[in-house]
Amino acid sequence: MKTKNLFTVLVISTLVLVGCNGKKAAEAVTDDAVIVKTQSISTMSSDKKVLVSGNIEGNKTVRLGFMVAGRINFIAANEGQKVREGQILASLDPESYKIAKDMADANLEQTQDEYNRLSKMYATKSISESDYSKISAALKVAKSQQQLQAKNLKETKLYAPISGILLKKLTEKGEIINVGLPLFVVSDIRTVKVNASIPESELHNLHIGNTANVYVSSLDKDFVGKITEIGSLAEATTRTFTVKIELKNPDLVIRPGMTAEINIQTKETENYIAIPVDAVLHDLDNSSYVYVADAAKKLAIKRKVSLGNIIHNNVKVISGLTAGDQLIVVGQNKLSNGASIVIE
């Protein structure tokens, strides 16, 4: 009986030890696994949009300079100020041109008197045809000289050809300038245009009249415009086409040179996958990747992805994921490829 009891005690002790060791092994496996949460990937559908950046320019921009040389003695406005059509912008010292005009006036008056006197003589055949032709030609030259000097004197004043904003003032009072040198830039910005370069692959989605949402970051404001021009010739190096979007700007807050983010709505529908931005991780080479769960094997699998535009808190996935994948959205920062996981 004692031997039988001893054997029973040994068996029970062995089973207890085995049970304890098995429990510790199971606990060890559980302790190594990372607790994660997953999200099933599904395909979304929305109207196709073209997202690009662009630069703003005035509806009409004019570069102005004097048609005569001289010294600037007056400038009416500074950069950024409004100017009106017909308003004087600047003028040159007119003294030399006044003297030249007075001389031309005097010469014309003298030649006109001589012509009048000789015309009477020519009528009575008192002078030859040759003398009359000479005085007639001299009168024409005197008139032309007088008109030229009058025009030069008038050109000493520079007027704004359009209403708008003085964008650039490239001279100062007292400076001596040459003929035709661009000195002022005036732009009509009651309506502005946004210039954007559209990839060749997206051009077929755009049409004149398409609505475009334009975000101007320097103003932190959205505007709505329409496509008014689509280029017909691609830029040689980038293979992009120029598209112009017209915006109304009654308050003149949008200024040429500002940058804008453009969202053009098309009539086509696109299917895409979007995932939370926080689920995306980056390697040392800045390539993007995520972890997906193999539920059967309870493993985390590293998957490289190619990303597109950000939509609110999600980012479009161009490649790397398919519908039905179980994306790990919590605990991904603790994982490595092939790591054991526990899905909550």
C-alpha cells in the first residue's frame, strides 16, 4: 500500500509540474506578441479631381516706359497703390522739349508766311515752278517738325492705360532714363488668372468651363473659379499643358505672384483606396510602408506602399494594398516584419 501511494504522489506531482511549465510557455508566447487593432481595407468611389499648384497673375498686365529720353521729375504712385485709367504715373523734365517745340513753331510760322507770299507770286507767274515746289516742300517739312516736337513734348508725361495696381516701380525721381525702358508695371486685378501646369495624362479630364476650387495659402481663403483656357502645346521638358482659371477679385485681395492650390472637379468617377495617415510608417530612405495582419498565422506583414494625395486625415494608396487587406492601425510602431500579434 505504501508503494502504491508513493507512485500516485509521483504521478500527480509530475502532472502538476508539466501543467505549470505549459502555462509558463503559453504565457511566454503571449508576452512576445504585440496587441494590435486592424481595419479592413475597402475601395471608395468619388468624382475624379485634378490637384495641382499654380501662380496668380493679373487679368491684364502692362509694362510702361517713356517714348522719349530725359530726367524724371515726378512719380505719382508707389508699388501696391491703385491707379486709374488715364491717371498720370510719371513725367520727365519738359524744358528741352518745350524749347524744341517753340523753335518748330517759329520755323513753321516763318515758312508759312513765305509760302503765302510766294503762292501769290506763283499765281501771277512771277516765280518759277521750281521755286514754288521748293517752298511747298519746305512747308511740309516745317509742319512735320512741328508735329514731331509737339508729340515729343506730350510724351514727357506717362499715363496709365488701364485701371489697376502698380505692381512695379523700377525708377526714382531724378533718374535719367532712355527711350523705351520699362519703368512701371500696372495690372488689372479686378479679375485674376491662376496659371497651372497640368500633366499630359490628366488633360483629357479637363474642359473649358470646369469648376475649380482655388486655395490661396497667403490669404488662408478658398475661391471658386472656372477654366477659361487650356493650352494646346505641351511644355517641351515637363510635358505639361498650361491651364488658366479665372477668379473674380472685387476686393483686390488676391495679388499677382501669390501661389495657389487648385482642385479641379471633373465629370469622371474614380475608385481608390484611402487609409489613415497615422498607419503609414517610413524607412530610412523615406519610402512608405504599412503593416497588414495575417489573421490565420497571427503575424504582422510589412507592405511597401505608394501614396497619393492626402484627403482630410486619410491618404490615397496608389499601389501596395488591395481591398480586403487587414491594415494594422494601432500598435504598428512596435512591429517588425513577421512579428507575432494579438488582434483585439
